Amino acid sequence: MSALPFTKSTLTRGKDEVYVAAVALRATKGPAQLLMSTAYSLSVWDLQHFMVIIKPSSPPLLSQAIVFDFQPEDPENIYTALAALSGRAVPGVLLTRKLRKLPRSRCWFVGYAEGNAVDKAYDFNNTWEVDLRIGLHDCRDYTNGLVEQLTGEKLVLEHLRSTTGGQS
């Protein structure tokens, strides 16, 4: 896991841990996919997809992590990509999935949640507008908003970018 700008404390046992992770943007096969993969491998901050991971502190989810994510409904569709890049809204989707363990790279601990983080994340999702607009209402806004809801930390991605120098 990457260097953590936030620190864990033994005084916070029993609280759900909150992480932010970055993955390569998905694109259609061919040159677009090659460009996204290259940008990701070079750690180009603005060409990464961000998501929130919650590691619950209580059973039955104790051994799992849960990913909360916002992305286009069809991220590999060329027409979706062109519409999104031109600034138009595209249909988005909120995804939730389980992980057995946290990613080893490009994953940062950002704090502890007060109360049940998973329930709070689902409540946040119920109020999130799913029309996606790159740069205005996308995975970065979703990640910043959800982390703020869970931990109180505002603009977490900007904080991570400044403390990591934009490197993952």
C-alpha cells in the first residue's frame, strides 16, 4: 500500500476504516486503451479513476472490504467516451462490490468513519445524482463527497495529491 498521509491510531479500534483507491480509466480496445494504461502506469493523477473502500470493523464483514464507485454506465463505449469528453452528461451508475483484501498499491487510508460507514455510504448513494459530467460531477466529486460524509475530511483527493505529489 502507498505511503499514508493519514495515520491510524490504536484509540480508534471498532471504527470502520475508510480508504481511497485509484485504478486505470477504462477505455475501448486499441489506442484509447493503450493511452489510459500508459497514463496509469506513469501515475498521471488526472487520468485515474477514484473510488472509496470501506473496511468494516465488525462481523460479518470484518474480513472484507467494500468498494463504492461512480462511473459511466458503459465506460468502454466509444460514444459514451466522446460524449463525456465533450462535456455532455452521460448516464452514470453507482457500483458496490466486495473485496477480500485491500489493493496493495494506489490505495490510501484517509480516516475512520463515525458510526456504520456502510449504511452511511448507501444513504449517500440514495441522494447522489447519477448523470455523470467529467470535471463537474464524476468519480472525483463522488469520492470527495463520500469521504467527507464518512470522515468529515473535505476535498480528500486534493489533499492526497498535494501530499503524494500527484504520484500514487
